[in-house]
Amino acid sequence: MTAGQPIVETRGLVKAFGDVIACGGVDLTVRRGETVALLGPSGSGKSTLLRHLNGLTRPDSGEVRVLGVDVVAARGAELRALRRRVGVVFQQFNLVGRLTVMENVLCGALGRVRGPRYGVVTWPRSLRAEALEHLDRVGLADRAYQRAGSLSGGQQQRVAIARALLQRPELVLADEPVASLDPETAASVMGLLVQVCREDGLTMVCTLHQIELALQWTRRVVGLRLGEVRLDEPTELLDTVRLRGLYLSDPVTVP
């Protein structure tokens, strides 16, 4: 896909959980190379929208296309193939604490190998070298054979970023990737995530609560409230005051 082409497209996306409308007809287009922050209060539909983009959640109605694939219709091998092209960075890191850092990163390449792997030496040498390269990019090459569970929260999220990069994704979905980190570490990890995405020409959609980080590191903000898009603008045209309006108790459209 060439630069500027749509990577993500949703049209009339509706998802309800009982009486709660998580997505109420969401239209969204994200083009190749964009770094987009989804902002909004808890329950605004940010994470639900993100989960639709790799088929973890199915809509009640509407369309979802990612990397040219109809996600709603995709099943089996087609859906697995799409997920190999979409890297995910989670809030809680999702590392296996008893395994080494290197083993956790190598898990990002599971879609490219056949059969189970037991220990680092069972992985192809080329993948081990690639994993170490990504660990170096996130500043943790010297921790490659340390148990992942012994690392700090910020270090664990860096390992998770390296794991996602080893997947060789075209799209990165990051769901509150710095929510469990202190402010200084959160800024560092967010900066790293955006940096590697820009260096590799990856598209990124990231849910955040931290307005300042969205303004500093992303190029576009989509503001959600009560399952609806209330704001969609380049970051350079926004400021803290406007974005804080998304979190007001009065459910009105942000001016």
C-alpha cells in the first residue's frame, strides 16, 4: 500500500453491550503513516473501537476495513493473516514474566515459524539477531537474557514494543500503553513508541488519557465521548483547553 492510502476505515460502526452504547455509528479513516491518538473519558468507546480493528470485537452493524481486509467478514486463515500485519501494545505489557526478555520478544515472530519453540536456541539465528536489534533500539540489548518479570514497568513496556516490532507490522494498535507508568517514564515510553513507528513508516492508532502526551507525540487527535466522535483534527490545531472539554460532565459536542 502506498503512502496516503487508507489503512483503517470504519463506517457506521455500532457496538452495544446491553443498554450501553460503546460505539454509536463511528466513522474513522486513518491513512498510511499517520500517528493518531484516541482521547476521551472512560467508557467513551476508545478501547472498543480499537478492538474492532483486529477482529477481537465484532460490531453489531457497520463496516471495518483494515489494510484492505474486511475485518467483519474475515474468518480463519484470513483473519490470522491480518493479525500478523497488526502489532498490538497492551496497557499491562502481556509478557511472560518467567521467560527471558529475548524469549518474549521472539514471540512476536510466532506467525513466521512453524511448530512450538522451547528456549532461545530453538529459534532461527536470523530471528534471534533481529530480536536483539529491536532490543537495542528500545535500549534493552543488555537485558536480553534477564527474566522479564524482574524488569521495571517502563522496561517491560519497551520489551513489548520490541516484540511488536519483530512482528514486522504495518499497523500498530496501542491500548493505553503508558497508563500504568509514572509520568516521567510514560513520556519516555510514548516518545520511543512514536519514534520507532515513524522510523519504520508504521501507522499507529493509540488510545490515551494523557492529553499532554497526545499533543506532544501524535499528529492527529480523534476525541470520543459516549461512543461518538466529537472531535477529529490535526494536533497542531488543538490545545489542552479544547481537549479537556471531552472530559466535562456535560455531554455536549466540543466546540
